[in-house]
Amino acid sequence: MLTLNFSPFPVIETDRLILREITEEDLPEIFYQRSDPAMMKYVDRAPAKSIEDASEFLGRIKTAQLNNDGVNWGITLKNEPKLIGNIGIWRIDKDHHRAELGYVLHPEHQSKGYASEAMKAVLQYGFHTMRLHSMEANVNPNNEASIKLLERNGFVKEAHFKENYFFEGKYLDSAIYSLISTV
């Protein structure tokens, strides 16, 4: 079984990014990320309607971190502390050394390699520091950009579930991509 400890918070630095702890000061950006139609297009969850919704999301992140059940980084540019997205490892199955990777990036910062740069750093952390054996990503099959990002980072399609997710009165498909550690 994995033994995890996310305290102190594991800040990660890449060439252009700082992956850092998300704080109360980030609530306006979290609210934007969780309410903007472009950012929520493939998230398949109800959008945030208030800053309180964003605060509840932050609370879930903090609880998972305190319980060592998940870790979520705010993505910032090195020269700008404002969040441009977030990326996290969650749904950690400690018995089987597997977890889910999730991420979102502000549309104005997409197609610049930031998501891939953040993903590479988080995969490194997950496989080397956490000692995970595999990671998966649950993707809306229509999210071509996310699928390309996963494939560029070595993920392979593991499953396609038909109408397994109910959202806004209809059943949606899910595609599962996975990556096995080479460590």
C-alpha cells in the first residue's frame, strides 16, 4: 500500500511554470475556471454559480490534500502569480498504486505547450515521488485537444464506455486513457 504525505506542499518548478498550492487568494480565478463556458465545455459538471461554489471546490482540494488522498496544483507562469489553470492527481487507489490525472487550462494560455509542460512535471512527481504504477485520465471523447495532449505524453486509450455518465438530462460516453510507469 502507498504511504503518501503532501505536507509540506510539493511545489514544482518547470522551465516556464510554477505549480503551487491553491489558496483562498485564488478563488476569483477558480470561480472563473469553474464557471466559464469555454473552460467547462468538456468537464461535464455543473458550472460554478458563485464564489461560494469555488470555495467549496477549494475545500474539497484541501481536504484531499490533508488526508493524503489527492494533490492539486495551481498552474502559474513564473513571472505571474495568477492562476492560469490547475492540474491534480486524485482518486488515488493506494492498494493498487493507481490514480487519476485531471487538468484544466485557461483558453488564452492553450496551444503554448503549458499543459504538456505541467503534465510532464506532475507525471514525474506521481511516478517517482509518489511511486504510482499507473495513472489514468477520464476524458469526454469529443475533447480532441485533451486526447492529443494525453497521447503526446504517452497515454494510450484503455477503454471507451458508452453512455456511462449522466449529465444535464442525457447520457454521455467516457474515454479512459492510461500511462504505466517505466520506473
